[in-house]
Amino acid sequence: MRYAETGFNLEIDLTRGSIERVATDPRLTALHLGGQGTAARILWDRVGPDVDPFSPDNHLIFSTGILHGTPVPGANRTSVDTFSPQTGRYSHSVFGGFFGPELKHAGYDKIVVRGKSPDLVYLWIHNDKVEIRDATHFRGKGALETAALIKEELRENEAQVAAVGLAAENRVFMATIEHANSSASRGVGVIMGDKKLKAIAVRGTNDVNIAHPAELFEKSAGMYQKIYDNPDCGDLMAHEDDEEFHVNNFAWGNARDRNKGFWNEEREHEWTELSNRVRMRWTGCYNCPKDCHQAISYPGRQPYFQKCYSKLTYAMAAYEELDFNYNILGVTQEYGLDGFSTPQVLAFGVELYDAGILTDEDLPDFPADGAGRFFYLVDKIVRREGVGDALANGVYHAARQIGKGAEAFDHNTMKKFEQVPLKLGMVNYPYFLMYATGEKMNITQIEGSFPQVAIADLEERKEFVKGWEAAPERFKKWFMEWEPRTHPSIEEAVHICDWNETMHYVDDAVGTCAFLSSFTGQWAGRAPYHIHNLPEFVSLAVGMDLDSDGLWEIAARNRNLIRAINVRRGLRRSDEKPPEDHWKKREPEAEQKLLDEYYAFKGWTNDGIPTKEKLDSLSLEYVSEDFIRRGILPGSEETAPAEPVAVSAE
Amino acid sequence: MTEAKGTTAVVEKRIVKEIKVDLDKCIGCRACEMACSAFHSKPRFSITNPARSRIRVVIDELNDVYVPIRAGDYTPAECTGRHKYTINGKEYNECSFCGVSCPSRDFFLEPDSGLPLKCDMCEEDPTLDEPWCVKVCRCDCLTYYEREEEVEVEEEKRGEMELGLESLMSKYGADKVLDAIARLSSKS
């Protein structure tokens, strides 16, 4: 009997139209838990480094976390893993809502999609009944609109639907997958569109077996109040009307300038009033008492959900007001566009026009105002019309396709991917490492456990550390000694980066929301879930004997496997460069030293490649063997491929 | 025939358990479904599966519909369910979403057997301070309260035979049962 997981994946080949229910190896659960971890193993095994992301051989994997479908509150984020045409490398996203738990109740831990359908289809999973159905009548329909139409068509209001909009259908690199109040961003939608998979609808009514159900339920029941009462978890900023932090500190336009002085009381009043007017409701995800997502009804637009920082990204990129942001989200959410990267692509287009690189010939009837220009460009991009065809490939590729000096305007991408629009003063050691070495493309998916700033008052610092259950001991000492406006030491920076990213690898295998753990300790050190209490939840659910060290090791294994996937696709130290102007004052020597130390600490070569010793210690021998075979790691005598042994014929 | 007959109705005060629903506060998390299914699984808390829940949040995201509906009493005519809803700040006593048959009936079928499920307010000995759906609803969409009600109760307990005959009559109709009794009597 398998506990907390179903033990089955759904394998869909869209080229052949085949559907298989495949039993999975329980040893992989012990090694990787689930979610992103077990998905990485499938990608390593089946999608080689030569597979083009747009090839039918690329896989698109929807994974439940190991705690989905258990009573543990806030375990609802579904992991989506594939290869990105934008970066050429591993692409990962997570989305909240209800999809993962529903999938597990339907009897599957994952949906593994390969191949490519000849025309638009959707997948209907109803427990044991799974169908690939025609979706050509949904062509061009919005993402949430499609979900509603599918539920109507299936007469199944309780189905959970993940769907793509026009952007993915036209293989726009910034395309998302939309589900209920959540979105999978960071470039996974483009592969769903490329495979001509318009949507996946799931309805599950089966039980999920739990190893120690009563104990787990009791432990989980205690978490509702804890999470609800904790003011330092959930999406804190979503509920704030005082946007001073964002508008003052984040860069406007194409990650260009700070706009200090923009924020004032009058504006706060106006913006608050507007938000209250357009908000229908605050909503939450499956089995979580936090309400992090706004349901928005903007005049003339279909209702949509606003989450995270997308409340301001379009407004700031276009130098517009909040009203414009709510307005354009009504369009971009239905097209299915990433609220982080898309505004930067649009602002980049506007900059090129202002610089004369794009002309009226490229952009006929281009409006004069910021808002008008953004609406104009969004339409060109999702239809891949004219210059929109280049812009649809993201800033990095568009700059090179457009040429004429456009490359100089590509200043905020790293590893070919748009980064958060932050331009700061002095290089920050832990942040340098997190940006440089992260595999998850966006800093929000890497940072989050260790505080961003030191506390000046010693008593306050002590108070902070006293209740800091989430932190391994060494960090308490370092935080106590950390004086404001000083760098943590290189050693400390390495550990901070390590802890921060490790917690995200934990969440993305367990299925817990980052707003309850990996992203949320950095403000007050009071994350409800952390490395010290998650092992018990997992142990009770799965029936394995897991402690903090064990969970950390699983996260490290997943982190190294994903590193290896990218290394096999060419990732090296030379790629690990945050945008040049991310900080005004850089310390090139210290930065290189940081990389040296981080790689050494991780057990990687000085070029960022996990060593054989490291890989083997994490039971990733098959990776080190592959690296040696490919010449990525040097082979030693013991590990050189053995001569074939001659077999005597009788 | 010595079994007691006839019942005399007397008025008695009784505590009626109610759950008030404030639709404006529902965030659609469905924790109520999860907890309900856990409590009603056998053994207790052995299974969590919203499909087995006696409360469902009916959600229509695009129309801002978030309505927790409980598996109330079945009534052939008008609804006497204990639902109390708040919509846009206004309180509606009992459910007045419809005038005829309860739309929630279809939702509440045990997925394996197809048998109907019914909310029992988490009856337990010792009594819980509030039902589980309310316990986990931290946004206060569901709140539990008790009210006193005067009800007519049957003073005397009815015998087994009378109860048996009543159910036979409700199944086959009084005429058929009387016919059968007459037939059997004449034989003996």
C-alpha cells in the first residue's frame, strides 16, 4: 500500500493519442518525495540534452506534491516542469488553487504529457475514465472562459480545470497556464500551447491513503488557527494598500528608474478606494485559511484573479496608475500572460520605439500614451503580428531578432530570462549568489527564509531569534551578530543562499505553499512550516521515517539533479551573472570569491558542475556516470567504462 | 396484542443546532469539506475526501458565487432545512434559493454506494463544541449557534410493530398492507 501518494502516473502521448496509467517506483518517493523532485527524475531519464523544447519529445509534467490530498492545510501547489524554448533549459513553475489535490483524488500523482497533438485538444480525467477530447471549438478563448465552458460541456461543475489562453496557443514564450485563482508562470504555458493541449480538466472522488491518518488530522487541525492568526504568512503585500515599498523601490519602465516621490497620501487614498471598488472578494486555495487572491471585476472586462505583485507590474512598466493595471490584467489574464515578464517585454518594446529602433513602419498607428501602447503591443504579441512575433520570444531573443542596437536595451535578463525589475545600490552577498546560481529563474522562488535586512536594536534582534523555530542554529548566531548595513561574511552568504533555496526545493516536492514556508520567513521569522516541523507531517502522511536532516538531503538531491539537468544542457559558471546594472556598486572580486565558495560548499567543481563524489553521495550515480560518459566530468581509472568482456562461445 | 398504542403530543423545549452561513466571507478554500469527510469517516479521521463531505462549497468563479451548502433534511415539499445565509450583508432566514425541491440533494451521495449523505451536525459523545466544518472555517463564513425551539414531541414510545407497519405502509401504501393483513388473517 502506498501512502499519501497514489503510486500511479498518467502518461499521455498526444502524438499517438495514447493514455496509460503507469505504476511508479516507491524508491523514487523515498529519494525525491514528489512534485518537482520526481518530475526532475522523469525529465532527466527521458528528455535528453539534444531535445528541442518544441520537439514532441519534450515532456510537460503536472505534479502533485506529496502532501496533496492529505489534511495538511496549505498543501495545494501543483508543480509544472518542462524545458523552455526561451532559456533552452529546465523550466519550472508552481500554481495554487485546487488542481493537485483533485488530481490525487482522481488517482494520480502526475500527468506526464509527451508528443504533440495534430489539433487543439483537452484532457478529461474523471477517476479511472480519461479522455482526450476535441478542443478546436475553444480556439482563441480566454483561459478562465475555457475552464467555464469545459465544465459546462462536461456538466461537471466540480471539475478543476487548468487551461491556456491565446498566448500559449500562439507559442508566446511568456504564456501561462491558468487555473481558478492561480497561474503557472515562468514560461511553462508555451509548451502546453505547443503540444496543442488547450486544457486539462480533473474530477477525483477517490480516497487517498494516509499512513497515520488520525494523528495527521489532529496535527493538521491545529494549523488552521496558527496559520490564520499569523500576520507574517500568506501574501502579506496583497492585503496592503500602502504600496510605498513597491513603487519606491522597484524600477519603473523597462526596469529603468526609481520613481521616488510618486507615492503620497492622496494616491494611497485613491488606490485603496479603487481596489475596494473592483474587488469582488478575497479568495483562498484548497484547504488554506489565508485569502491571498483578489477576485476582480473591472468594468468592461471579464472577472479575473489578481495575485502577488502583478497588481503593480503593468502600471509601473507603463508609467501608469493602478487603474490601468486592473484594466490590462482583465485582458492579459484571459490571454494567459505572465504578469512578471510580460510588462518588461512591453516596456522594452516602448523603449525601442522611443529610441527609434522600432519605427512607425514596425508599429503603424502606435498610440502616444503608455496605456495605449501597452494594449497595442499585447495584442501584437499574443497574435504574433508584425514585430509582436519577435517580442513574443521575450526580451533576450527579441533584442537579437530586432537588432539595430536593440541588444543594449536587454539589460534585465539573466540566463535569457526576465528578472524582477529591481535596481539597487550596493551588491548584496547572499542575493548575488541566489540570483547567480538559482535554477528557478525568479528570485521569489529562491529567496525567503533568512531576513533581507538586519535588525538594529539588539533587544529586538534577541526577540526575533527567540521565536525563530524555522532557523537551524547557525543562522541564529549569525543573525545576532549581523550589524545593519554590513555584508554577512562570504561563508554566511553561502549558507544563507543554501538554506533559502533548500526550503523552496522542500516546498516544491511537498506541495506546500511558499507563502506558508519558504518565501515567508524573511520578514518576521515566523513561517508556519519549516525544516523542523515539515518532516513530521510528511512522516505521518507517507509512513516514512523522516527527520530534518533527511528532508534537507532530499531537497539537496532534487537541487543537484535539477542542476545536473541544466549542466547537461550547457549551464556553466559563465552563465551565472546577475544583470550588470542590478547593483550600482559591484565587487567583482568578492563576487567571484562568493561563487568559488558556494560551488565548493555545494560539492561542485569551480565551473559549477556537481562532482562525482557529491552526486554519488546523493544516490545520483547515474548522473555522474552520464557526466563522465559525456566528458562533462573527467573519468578516473575506476570509473572509466570497462572494456566489454569477451564471452567465450562454449 | 399488548403493545402500547396512541401517542399524545406535548410541547417541549429543545436545543436546535444551527449553522449560519455568511456568504460574503467565504474564500472558497473548502476546508469545511475536508474536515467533514474526515470526521465522518470510519474510523474517525481515517480518510479525507471532499467527495464524501456533507457540506459542499458550490463555486462559480466568474460569477463570484461561493455558496456552502449542507446536506440538510429531506423534505418532500417546502424546505425546513436549518440553513441561514448572509448575502451582501443581508441575512436570509432559511434557504430561499429556490421554491421547490432542494438543489443540494444531488451533491450529497456517497461516491461508492450512491446512498444519500446527511449532515448530523457532528453528533458525538461527548458533544463537540461546534461541528468540524465550523471549526476549520477560520474566515467565519460558517458560525455555529444554538437556539431553543418549542417542539411537539410524542410522549409515549411507539412499539416496534407499529414502526414496522408504518414503514411498510409508506413503502407499499396503506391499502396493500391492509389487504395483506386481511389475507394473512383469513388464512390463519
